[in-house]
Amino acid sequence: MKKKGKIILCAVLVFVLIAGGITWSFLPHPLNYKINSVEAVGSSLEVTEQTEDCVTVKKTGDGEYKILMFTDMHLDGKNSTSGLTVNRMVMSIQKEKPDLVLLCGDNVTSALNRVRCRQLGKIFEKLGVYWAGVLGNHEGDNPMSIKRGEMMDEFCSFEHCLMKKGKADVTGDCNYALHLLDRDGAHVETFFFVDTFDEMNEEQLAKYGYEPGESVYDGTKEDQVEWYKEKLAETKSLYGECKSIMLMHIPLPQLGAAAESGDFLYGDKLEGVCCSGFDSGMFDAIKAGGSTQAVFCGHDHVNNFGLMYEGVLLSYIEMSGYGSYSLYSRGEPEEKWLQGYTALTLHADGTFEQTQVRYVEQ
């Protein structure tokens, strides 16, 4: 074969490989998991009231609330890591038998993910466990992904999903409250779920003094802060002075500032804190409200520390997925992997105990 022919053949092969790779990346990849084989755990909760931005549940039996929190599962379905992530999550739920499971964002990612969203919902239906949570910065960021609002519609269509899109006049797709009551109807805890979006747009960059086109993480908006204040006041009018916890995906800027001290209650800082690029006033509202005792987040896969900052616990949830960057993907030995979940035990007075659980230690 002449040299020119070899060059053409190589060019064609390269084109085929590139085109094939692009096509494969945009194909709908379902989760590699046998959903019908999932054994039920059952539920200890019943829903007593629902509005557009609030759900109230109570226990059907005695005992304290047990809650498992997972984050950054990155269920893209493209390789065996998604199946491994789902398998570890299901096994943990079946072992712990929690009252409630919470997801802290970057749950179902990548292109053509509607099927995977439905699969995740079906898994919780098979488990028979109630679940809630927030979206992360990678939900809907792929041009072939379903939109964030559509993803919420898919999740909310399942009986055991307690998520709400929230009020239409509040920025975001998942701003809502969840009241947890004991079997006698007494308030135990309220969870506030707040959308932190993706990256700042050009208008926000200009507003907060960043350069046009700069990549800066988004965060809570001023109208979400006002919503939180109003919802907390409403909660106090129902239950009196009470305890609450907030869940969001991207950390508050106060976590970045506080992490410089290195005064951690637990865990390690193994990367920078990729927090919101501006302060919306949410932390000040939390302090002024005197109710929210902790803010849990995800987003930074190899940070799993928590610390007290001006009387409020700011904490990462143990990273739960194998499909994105992690100590697993960086080639660290298994005993160092952070993949797992965070377990909470809620006491009757709203205080709680927390445990960071690693899959490899179970």
C-alpha cells in the first residue's frame, strides 16, 4: 500500500474511533443492577401532610430515628462502578434498616439519564424505604441530560420519594422542608433542603466582581434565604422552639474559611474546599434563627471532615460513589478509600449522633 493510502486509512480509523467514542458516550446507559432481586427493608414512617414545599412524616413505632445520607454517587451507568455503587448502597440500607435515606446531590449524572432516574426510584420502591434529598451541580449539566426540573418530576413520581420542587417563586428545583415527628406527633427534627445549582452565570459573575467567563461555583440565593427564614418561622409556629438540619450540595463559603483552621472534629481535608463563590447570607440566617444545628454537604469527593463554626456544625457527608474522581480512581489502596455514607441517630429532643461509615470497614 502506498504511503498516501496508509495515511488515508489511518485517518479513517481515527475518525471511526472518535465517532464511536462520542456515540457511545451519548448512548442511554442503564444501571447494571438487578433491581428485581432487591429484598425489601420496609418502612417505619407514614406521611401525614404534604404541601408544595413541605412534607410531614411520623414514626409508626417506637425508637429513635435512624437516617443514612449518601452523596456524589455519580450514577452514569457507563461502567461497572455504577453497579458497584448501587450494590454497596443497597447492602448498607438492608443492613442498617433506616427510617429514612437522604441523597446529597450528583446522584444520577451524564447523558440520557431518565432511565437511570427511574431505576433509582424503583430501587427505593423495592426496598420500601422513604427517601429525599437535593440535586448537585452535575445533575443536568450534560447537554444530553434531562433538565433538573424533569429529574425532580421523575423522582417525585415514586410513592416513597419525599422530595418536593418547592415554590415556583423561589429560585431552584428542590427547596423544601421535611418535618419528622415521633409516633405521638411530637416534633423531633426538621430538615431543610436547599438547591445550590451549578456554576455562576455571567450576571452573577458581574454582580460579585468576577471576570467574565470565569468558572465559579454557585450557591444559595437571597430569595432562598428569605424562604428559609419564613419556613423556619412557620415551623416554630407549629412546634415551638425546635431543632433542624440543612442539606445542600455545594458547601457554604463559611466551610472554606473555617477549614483553614484545621480544627476538625473528625475526618480529613484531602483537597481544597470548592465552596460557593459568594455569601448569600444563609449562614447568618442560620445563626439568627437559632434552630439549625448542622449543615451537611457533598461535592468535594475526598473531603470528609466536620467542624464547629460559630456554634453550627459544618460537615461533609462521606462520599458514596465510585464513578468519579476519588481515592479509588486515583489508585490508592482500598483501605484508604472514603466511599461510604453518614449515619445519623436523632434523639427525641432533636440532638443527634453522627457516624462516618466506610463500605470497606463494614
